[in-house]
Amino acid sequence: MGASHSFSFPLAIVMGNEHSGIKPVIKKSCDELLSIPQTKTVASLNVSSASSIFFYEIFKSLGQHTL
């Protein structure tokens, strides 16, 4: 997910788990797949942390810094 990604609405977010990610049949239905860049020292983020980052980026792109 780039810092300048543009989100369009309506929007649905599908999050995968740390072990197996998103099932291939679900991925086929997605218009776009995004990921969070990570360092070599971090293998993956839990779904709660990853969701927080995505929602922050969505609200930031809308110019809304608070809920």
C-alpha cells in the first residue's frame, strides 16, 4: 500500500490471517489487492494491527484525521 494510494467507494476490505492469508476464491473476486510494506525483521502483522493501518490510511486519504 503506497502512501499516496487513492481509495474509491463503495469500499470493502477483506483481511487474511497470518498463516494462510486470503483464500484464492476470495482473491479472484477482489478488484485490487494491497499489502503493507514490512521490514525483514517483521514476518507479518496480526489482523488487528493490519486493519488499524488500513483504516488509518483510508481516513487520511479522505482528509479525516478523527472518527
